[in-house]
Amino acid sequence: MGSFILITVAAIMLPGPDTMQIIRVGSASGRLGAACGLGTTLGNLIWGVTSLAGLSALVTTYPVVMDVLALAGSAYLLYMAVSLARGVVARWRDGGGGVSGAGSAPRRGPTSVGAAVRAGLFTNLSNPKALVFYGALFSQFITPDMGLWFAIFMPAFMLGFGLVFYCGLGYVAGLVGQKIALSMWVVDAVAAVIFALVAGGMMVTTMGAWKL
């Protein structure tokens, strides 16, 4: 059980598009950041359920399924990167490029709880590698002789810890963002770069597998 907890905690806390999206949304509003974290947790729930339903075995047997999911996910992340970059450029021009001046150009991002939840959900679902992770995790720890309590503990811990961490991260990002008055375009610029790098890496890996 100890190894399961360590692996799960490390996987959830690992920096990536999920955490960057939560910080980006949360830096404008802790409430929206927490909602974004809820969306991320829902995404993990979907990946976990589909893995148990056999989708992870399907992508292992038919790698092209994973390729399609990866390309679709990278396309979404690339779209996010371009949208954020355009917003950053607009605010830079409008505000004269000052770090503390955000200008009057509107910020691109969720403005409601529902939109924040969807942002977290779609960002999480854009990375199909989570499906492989859950498949490997479940195949290692789910055995015929495991007790009922462990079968209940596994999903409860994964969802519970993920919900607390992601929602907490979003809320804290709001508190920190307000205290240091960090210009929102700086956060968006960093997010755009990370999303673009992840999308590019996914595309290169997928096309490399096709030997293009």
C-alpha cells in the first residue's frame, strides 16, 4: 500500500499542463482555480474508469488509437497556446509592455465556475498518457487476492488526494496572485510556452512512431 500511495502522490503533484492550467486560472480567482482543479479531478476519474473498462488494453493492442488520442490532445493544447499567446501580445501592446501593467485588453480565460471546470477537464483529457499510467498502475496493484478494503481505498485515495491537491492549488494561486499582484499576462505567457512544448512533444513522439 505504501508504494501505491507514493506513486499516486508523485503522479498527481508532478508539474505539467494540469497544474499550469490550474495556476493560470487560479491566479485571477481562487474560486475559479478551485473549480479548475475540480475539472482536473473529473478528468482523472474519466481516465481511471475508461482504463478499468479496458481502453488501456485496447490502445496497447491497437497503438493507432493512442496516436489518434495524442494528436487530438496535442491539437487542443496547441490551440490553447496560440489563444493565450495572442492575448498576451494584445495586452503587451495595450499596456506598453510593463510587467506590472496589464493594460485594458481583456484576459483570455474562464470567467465562470462552469467554464473553469471545463478548462481543467479538457486540459486533463488532452493527455492520453494518463490512460497508460492508470492501466499500468491498476495492473500492478489490482490482484484477485486483494482485500475489499484495498479495492475501496485505491480509487478513494486517488480521487480524494487529487481533489484536495488540485483545488487547494487553485485556491492558493488566487491568494498568492492577489498578494504579489503578478501581472496576468506573465502567467499566461508561461502557460502558452508550456502548452506549446507539451503539444509539440506529443506530436513529435506520435509522428516518430509512424517514422514520418
